[in-house]
Amino acid sequence: MKVLVVGGGGREHALAWKIAQSSMVETVFCTPGNPGVAMLEKGCCVPLTVNDMVGIGDFIAEYAVDLTIVGPEEPLAAGIVDALQAKGRLVFGPSAAAARLEGSKSFAKAFMTRWNIPTAPYAEFDDAEAALAYLRSRGAPIVVKADGLAAGKGVTVARSVEAAEAAIREAMVDRVFGDAGKRVIIEECLEGEEASILAFSDGKTVLPMPGSQDHKPVFDDDQGPNTGGMGAYSPAPVVTPELATEIDERILKPCIAGMAAEGTPYTGVLYAGLMITQDGPKVVEFNVRFGDPETQVVLPRMVSDIVPIFLACCEGSLAGTPVEYLVDPCVTVVMASGGYPKAYEKGKEITGLADAESDPDVMVFHAGTKRDGDRLFTNGGRVLNVTARGATLKETIDRAYVAVRKIHFDGAHYRTDIGRKALVRWSG
Ligand code: AMP
Ligand code: GLY
């Protein structure tokens, strides 16, 4: 088979790496891919951007690609799955209508209300003055969210009314997120520990993967501004087996059943971002794709071939498809460019990668890198995902950081506490 992965970050490198292990696959194309994908024996990067739907459609036809997996949310929200399916292509991911679960927070909140899926109480506004008046009546802490896609930057967890006011003005008046901020959601601030659950779905059946935990703030101890994610680990001990059952019954199954009942069946990976509160798990957000960097810690634990799972999702035969995982934990540490998540420079030379990867239980997924001859340079905010497997979480964390310390580029920074919360939970 020839498989195409749409995207070019650490998540797509991990997907291409896992797909390449399938004996069914001869080539994994990636649009646009990255130097990590290019180094895979079966990997082949194609210089097309993720939003070039026509170019991607033409490429699939010309190269007779058998199966396409879409990584990022933007092309999903724009309808790439509908467009490719209309041409008779096999593609893994939700339709544009189903992708509204991520593309519109207003849609997602109303949907959860309709189907009684636990989430924070909220109100939504198209008018800034009304939003400000509501905010003042509620006080802080409170959460302000731009309705549309804002590259992960549209959410403010405001500890003061002033911070919430500023977030409302930024979104609705200054329009820093463009039309995505025309409407805002104001919701109750939930307290607890976060966890991510990714689940396969064929539109009827939902099959959760093991839980993971992301680390969104840029600095240790969850300090500083939010990023796309500075590291992750799986499994997440906060998701006990009982809690996993509750999440399945109260969140995942009702979501898939609700989407089907509303005539927009959900196929692909459903990502539930959860807050584990004292009143049980509540949905902070739905995403309509694999998480980044959660994928980088979940897929290395998957023992089964992933390609039959993708096919089962596309064909509606997920029920009864066995999926096995290692019990061994996996940890990924994101190495970022100096300044990230604010302005940062690109083009810094990266050294030490081969040394870091000399440990067979270490994989370095590329997120923002660029090759020039034999040399590798930074080319994004999140540069590398240094990933390790091990027998225990402690050993795995140590292994990941040993590898991290072998890699160098100007301005590199990373959190030094990835996985610590889980260690505390397990030892306590
Ligand atoms: P989102 O893009 O909706 O996942 O939000 C980004 C981050 O903001 C989440 O990962 C949480 O850390 C935080 N967040 C979002 N909504 C809430 C909420 N209602 N209460 C507390 N934190 C939240
Ligand atoms: N790790 C957060 C996300 O993928 O949205």
C-alpha cells in the first residue's frame, strides 16, 4: 500500500514512523513532511502545504495513494475529507461537519449540552459589551475562548476580571484571531488535573487509546504562557481504570452516538481534552485529530499494526478490531526554540542527534527542523520531540533527559519536569 500523511510536525513524524512499520505498506508519503520523515526507510516528503487540497488530491491520483491520514485540524475543518471522499479516495479523518467539534467551540458546547456530556457551564456572545457585562456579573477566575480555530492561542484562563476583559477585547474588538474571535465563549474555570484521551472511531464504535498527559505551559511547574505542548507521557495514572470506564460511558460513547444521531457521524480520531474534577471528568475541549505531542507517546506504545485500524475506521468495521499496547510507559520532551511561544529565530544548527538516538529506546521525532546538506537546522517553535520508552516511568524520564542533554542548538529550551506529576502520583 501507499499511504499519505498530511502534515509536517512531530505528530506526523510519529504517524509516518508507526505506519512505516506495517508490512502492508511500501511507501509513506508526507505533505509536506519534515527531515525526520525523509529519513524513514519508507518515507517520502512531498512539498505541498497542508491546506493545498487540490494539490493533495492531484498527488493522490497521480501516485495511486491507497489511504490518506490527515494530521492537523485546519484541512479537516476546511473539508479535505469530504473533497477526497467525493473522488472515491480512502481517507481517515472526520468530515467538515463532524470537525465542527473542534472548529467551533460554540458548536461543541451546544452539542455537549444536547447530549448531556459533562463540561463547564458557559455562555456565548457575539457582542463585546454583553460579554463584558456578563463577565463582570460572574467575576474571576473565568475562562474566555474564541469560538473558532486560533492555533491553540484562543483560550485565556483568567485569574482576574481585568485579564478576562483584556481577552474579550483582544478577541472581539482587536480581532487578533480574525473571524475566529467574532464570537466568544465564557465558561466556568474547572479545577483539577488534565488528561488527554484519544479514541479511534468508525462512526459507530469508539475505541479509546491509553490516556496521556500534555504539559501546555512553557515553563516548569506549569508556569508561563500556554504552548502547543512542551511534553507528554503515557499512561496517565490520573486516569484510573474506573475513570477510563466513566470517560467511555459518559463522554466518548455519547459523543459518537450523538454525532451519528445528528446525521454527522464521526470518523477518525476523537481527542477529548479532560479536566478530572472532584465531580468527575469534564470535557475542556474536543479536538478532531491526533494530539501533538500526545501521539508521540501513545503510538510508540501501540504493539498492533496501525494500518488495519485506520482501514477499519474508514470501512465501519472497528468493532472487534483488536488493538494492543505495551504496559511500558513512554515520555516525550519537547525541545523548543529560544523565545517560543513568543517570537523566536529559526536557522540554528542542531547537533548531537545521532548520539541521542544511539539508545534503541530513544526516538527523536522532528517537529520544526530543516536539512541543508548533511546539516540540520531549527525551523519552528517546537523543534524536536525527544521520546523514550522504558520499564518504569522513572527510568523512562531519565532516559529521555539523557538524550535531550546530548542535543544542542542556540537558545534551546525545554521543561525539566515532564512526567513528574505521574511520578508523584505513583509513588504517593
Ligand atoms: P483548549 O484550547 O480549549 O483546550 O484550552 C487550552 C487550555 O486552557 C486547556 O488545556 C486548559 O489547560 C485550559 N482550559 C480551557 N478551558 C478551561 C476551563 N473551563 N477551566 C480550566 N482550564 C481550562
Ligand atoms: N496537545 C494539544 C493538542 O494537540 O491540541
